[in-house]
Amino acid sequence: MSLNSVITSAASLQRLDGVAGVMLFKGRNTIHRQMPFSDTRAENLREIIIQMLDGYRQVRRKMHQVFLEFDGGSLLIVTQDEAVMLFFLTSRADSDLAASAASVMLNDHAKVLNDASTEAQPASKPPADGIEELVVTSPRALSQLTEKAETTVNQWGAVRKCVEGVLGKVMGRAQASNLIQRTIDEAKIPDPYRLSATEVRKLAISVIEHVPNTSKRRQLLVELDASMEHLKF
């Protein structure tokens, strides 16, 4: 099965503001790579990311997103089963928007990616004239993807920050993040970025309802309601 449509979609994500590089891979199979450094360094990075994700899998922690911040930029990792979309972001990037766009792309091409090999594939041969062909997506296709992402990131990205802030009054940030992800898994929600405003509000409330102390839970729900009102939900 051809991966051309997946490659085109992955390439379009690099046009998002602040995205300096992207790489889509499944195991040792690098499906698309356009990074601001050498291919060798990019492949070394891929191996490190695979080892890190394998470490989480061994302790039965299913990771959907990983954000690593460094002095010179940030790495955003979005996963779906064995497929991994990796971003190299600058300070101008909107990480929520990038994550949403990647999630949409991975879901839209889930069947093709599921059928793709995890083994390294031979690199495509350059044209006879020695000039490397660059796959460029149309501005219309990119705008459609961005619009689709924006409608979702405005719902879940902002609300998740509110939920984390409210939960921060009774637990640590890591605990809050784990609770949110566990609630998503329990509800069998494949992509929270695609939920409607009503569904996002219901998800946010269900996270708070996991707090065992009744009085604290009621207070947190009041604070969540105020925060959601501020976001016009």
C-alpha cells in the first residue's frame, strides 16, 4: 500500500508556525523525515525516542504525547499504536496546535500506518539529474488541516490546562496528568481533540469526579465551572 498520502500530510505539518522539523516513523521504518540537521543525527534521535517509548511500554504506561523542552528548542512526540510523529519546535510554535494536527493526521491515516512495515525501508532513489524531489502540499490542503486542528485545540487544549490547574490544588502535576489520561482511556476516547464542546465539558467534569474527598470534589467542580465559564464553555 502506498504511503504517499501519509508523507504528503506529514510534510504539510512542517508549515505550521514555529515547526523547524518533522519526522514520521514506525519502528525502524522512517516514513518521512525533514529535520534541520543531518540524516545520521535524525536517525540517532529516532533510535533514542524508540528506546524511551519502549521503556514506558515495559512498565505498562501507554504514552500518547511527550513534550521535551531544551534551551535550543523543544521536541514534541505524538504516538498512535506504533506510529510516531516527531516535531522539532522553536519558541514560536503552538505545541497544542501541533499536537492536535498530528493527532488528526495519524487518525486519518490509521489504516495505512497500521499496514506499514516496522522494518527499515530502502531510501527512494533521487531523479536522474541528481536533484532531490521535494514534496510540497497545496496551501488549500494545509489550511484545511489547520482549520480542522484549530477547532479542536480550542476545545480540549485550553480546557485541559484548566483541569490541571484545578487539580493542582489537591495533587501534583504528574498525578493530575496521569488522572486525566486515565479518564480518557477509561472512556475509550481515541482523540480528545475531536470532541465537541459539550463532550469536552463532560470529560473535564468526569476527571474531577475521580477526586475521592466529597467536599474537595465539590469545591473543585465549582472552580472548574468558573474556569469553563471564562472559556465560554
